[in-house]
Amino acid sequence: MTYRFGDFSLDPQRFELNENGVAVALEPQVFNLILLLLENRERVVTKDEMIDRIWDGRIVSEATLSSRVSAARRAVGDSGAAQSVIKTIPRRGFRFVAAVKTDSAIAPETQPDNAARAQDIRFCTTADGIDLPYARSGNGPTLVKIANWLNHLEQDWASPMWAPLFRELANMRTLLRYDSRGIGLSDWDVPDITYGSFLTDFETVINAAETEPFALLGISQGAAIAIEYAARHPERVTHLVLWGGFARGRRQRGNPENLAESEAFITLMRQGWGQENSPFRDMFASLYLPDATDEQIGWWSQMQRIATSAQNAVNMRAAIDDIDVSDRLTEIMVPTLIMHSAGDLVAPISEARYMAARIPGAQFVMLDSRNHMVMSQEPAWQRAIDELRAFLGS
């Protein structure tokens, strides 16, 4: 059933909210909250019902619930003061009060994205006591995306950068994602952020998720974790995809310029991480996404504030720049696809060639882009998705 109210339409089958035909970016929990209120608009929905439906009965704070309600109101053009769409019923709950019309159900053949976009978030704990979230979405054999810079399990589904990719991946396979320590929904107060902790976090999630043999996607520094794990456990990895990745961090490439870049980058992060008017934010965007849209760059900058703290960011950057798994490359014995932007300023194309020359039988695809990760509006985007589908057999 498609619901229409004011300038908005909500399609549960496609997992889409549109305003005047334009998609509204939403976190899955916010979408599910709006849908829950729409489906029960003839009555008040209690907070307990919301927690049971949206969070599967897990304990959540009042602040978390309030933030989701506020986000739902913003998405449908409402506010806490107006309450013309979502009304608070004191001491009872919430009710959807806007006038609603419904359309007949959409034919099954036009419903490809519903399962893909929904996600189930769970938590696990590392041996040193760090709580880590992981999430599944989609169907079919598992594809594990290794955590990389500035992840956030919930926020990424609303991101103009990540959401298009995750939709594609979840339509191909069951997509398993997670936030590593110090970032996103995981614990931020952590004493240890190193390459070793990145690997430990990944292994903890894999063991908790109890996955069968899976495909691995390592983006940026996630490629090093993917390389290490695939070399150690070839029996568990069916396919290895390295996108915009590197086996050697900036400080391990034997290049004085890379060493200077690492020092400069970390200094700027200490001074300007997450600050609204910091020149660091412009530099960060110009390096990672020189040809992105204003919306994508804005989101990338916003993630500095919501994905992690300044100190954690500095610790992560230092750990990433010291990564070196080059001795593992010749040990990779699983089918490998390496994709890399030709003009990447973060991980130069030479690092992709370095990996491709040493991983036996690796397939190499150079993408016509300057962005660290190809964006969905670029011509190279469709080629990247087509290469992924062909390689994974999806």
C-alpha cells in the first residue's frame, strides 16, 4: 500500500519516502517509525510499541526515541511546535494526524528494494570489552563490507555518498556491515586504536554473525584488513574485492612526500576536526571527493561531527598510515578484483598496481574518476557496479 499525505508519498515496498516526486533520504529506523505511525493512524502508538517494532525490544534511551521522532517530523515537513503530521499525545505516545490517501499495492515485480534497504542491527563485544554494532540487509550469499573511515551504520543509509552503493550491494547479496571501535554506533571511549584492533574488531563481528564462507569488500584502509584475513583464512573467503585500497599506508611507501603528507594531515586534524569553519574540512573534501556534488561534500563534512571524536580520528589516521600488509599479497589464493580511481589523491593508482602485480591472478579495473570512491552520478559508477555484479556472479 502506498500512502499519500500533503506533498508526500510513502511506499513500503520500495522503502521510499518522496516529496513532490523527489526521494527523501532517511535512516531505516526513521522510515520504519513513520510507517508504523501511518499503519496505525487511527489510534495512538505507545512508546513501548515503537521500541518493540523499531528496536526489537532492545533498551533505548528517551533521548534516542526523541531524536528519531524529531527526525521523522523533519522528514515529513513537520516540527515539534506545529505537530500537523505527527502529534504527541502526552503520557501516551504519538499519532499520525495528517489526512492520508492510499493507493493499491504495487505489483511484486516492481518491488526489488524493500528487503535490500531494511537492516537488522545487533551488537557483539570484543575480548577487551568494546561493544561493536553490526547490521545485515538484503538476501542471498553474504558480502562483508569491512569498516573504513567515517562509518556509521544508521547514518550511512541516509548518505548521498554511501546509500546508492549499499542499495546495489544489498540487491546483489546479504550485506553485512559494522562499525569498528571508536566510530559510529560503537564505543567511542576506547584506549586502543591500532591496525591490530581493526583486525580484532572484524574477527569479533565475523564470529558473532556466524556467517558461512563469504565475499569480502575492502574499501580504502579496509583493503588491508581484507588482505590479511583472506591470506589467513582462504577457506572462509569466496571472493575478495579491493576498492580504492592499499596494502601500505602513507608512512610505509618509502616516499618522503607521503611521510610529510601524513604528518601534515594529522596536524590539521588535531586543529580542525569537526569545526564548522575549519579549513581542514575543505582540504579533506578536496582530497577525497574533488568531483563530488555539494550535497555529497556536505555530508562528508558533517560526518566529521557525528561519526567520531577528534582524538579518535587522529588515532585512526596514525594507525592507517602505518599499515603494511605487503608481505601477505602473494599469499592470497582467492579470486580477487581490484578497482581503483585513476586520479585518486588519497590512495594513488600506483598502490593499486602494486597489489595487482603481487596477488596471483588478480583482476584489475581502472575507473575514470578522481574521487577516492566513485560517486553514483559519475559515468564510471555503472561500470563499477557492472564489474562487481560480474565478479560476484550476481
